[in-house]
Amino acid sequence: MALSATLHRFTIQLANMDRNIFADFELRVARQPSETAEFMLLRVLAYCLEHEDGIALTEGVAAVDEPAVLVRDLTGRITAWIEVGAPDAERLHRGSKLAGRAALYTNRQIEPLLAQYAGARIHRAAELPVHALDRAFVAQAAQRLQRHSKLSVTFTEGQLYLDIDGDPLSTTVVTRPVGGLDGP
């Protein structure tokens, strides 16, 4: 018998000062059996930092042809393709071509990750940001998550402040473009 996803419910208070976005919402996340708590947290943080009308979480690691987070306009067209982790260059290329914009959120060291993409064909690579969060921060935060948690997410000038059920954490988010060769 196959294991089913575990449902997590997060009550989120978001303040993204850089984008002037303030919102309170509830987010239900289906964590797949093969998905780590760190990957799920990265999906939630990417959702928060990219928050806009039409944003949605996909099935995460179970989504074969979709990113971790995507944004659709009112016609259903994908306008933003947001990946999490360390997807291959082909996946970033495809997402960047398909959507108006693309981004990557990771807890990997940024320089080796960018070196992995160097020379790869990635559409509009110079416009595709990689947002790297400290691995220790992500691990600590993921350990604190419960199936029902209250999160306060504040982002300003590259600093991420995360409060999980009254327990505060913070980190610097390092952002660099993927670079590489632009495709057609």
C-alpha cells in the first residue's frame, strides 16, 4: 500500500517590505512521503516571497511537469515558474521559456550551484534569480514545524525573519542570477 501525503496547515502573516506586500492567509500543504521537511519549508517560503494573485503550490516532489510553485493569470496561462532545491538546467530552461519569469529558491551553497549551471542552455539565464537561504537556518526552521503552525514571515533588504509558533529565526537571503548562455 502506498503512503499518502501528510497535510500541513500554516496560518501565515506575511510582510514583504521590498515588494510592499502584506497579507494574512492560511496555506495547506500536502507533504509527500518522499519530501523532506526542508524541501517543504522552502516551498512555503518561496510561496510567501513570491506571493501575488494567482500563486499556487503544486504537488512538490510529486509534480513531474510543474515547478514547486507557479503563478497563473486569469486565463490560466503560467506567468511565473518558481523552482525549489537544485533542479537540472533543462528544467530551468523549460520553465523560463514557458513563463513570463522564473526563479529558484535553494538551501544549497550558491557558488557550486551556479557553477553547475555554467555553460548550460537556460532561457533568459541572466534574468533568472537564485535565492539561497542558509542550510542551517532551513534545517532549524524545518525542525520547528508542526502539522499546524503559525508563521510570521518578514522580508526586507535581503533579510528574512521567520517566526514559527513564537520562536524567531533569521537569515540573509543571497540572490544571484543563474547566468550561463541564453537560449532563444
